[in-house]
Amino acid sequence: MNVGRPLAPLQLEQEQREQLEAMASSRSLPHGLVTRVRIVLLSADGLSNKDIAARLRLNQVTVGLWRRRFVKQGLTGLHEELRPGRPRSISTDARKRRNSIRATTRSAVQRLYIQLY
């Protein structure tokens, strides 16, 4: 006997399922997005939030949250929303440039160190 609120029905069209399965097996998408896609796919397969949480090692509340967001907003609901807080002090482009300079500098220092010792 199930206790608690009934789950919202989650039906996927074939095209939608194929898109989600491709995202779930992606290695280039953010891990959090892939996890949320897996939640949706397992929900569509008929698993309970408790079973999904155990399988993916998540909290049941987290599973319920992303399931509800997908039911209400579709695929766009699975993407992270902007969070409140202080805006970044360095733009994304400047951050990428800084990181590439750091990587280049580190490799140059490592080469010099190897040559000296």
C-alpha cells in the first residue's frame, strides 16, 4: 500500500525519450544535468521516487523535486536556474583566459624544473 501523495504521471513521447537517453549517456554534459535526466527516465519507467533515490544514491526529496519540475516545465526545467547572489567579478571569457595562462605557466615551470634536475 502506497502512503503519501500520489506521483504525477510521467509519460514520454518516443522522440523525447530518445533525446533524454542520448543526454543520459553523454560525457560532455554537466554531471548534474545527466543525473536529472536519469531521474526522469527512471520515473518514466515506473519506478518510485524511493527506488530511484536508492539506485542513484540521492535523496527522495531531490528526486521528487526534479520529477515535478520536468512534469511542469519539460526538458527546460532540468537545466539549472540562475541563483541569487553576488554577480561574478570576472567574466567567463576572462576566467577561461586566466585558466589557460595558468596551465601554460605551470607546464613551462614543470619543463624548466625537469631540465634543471
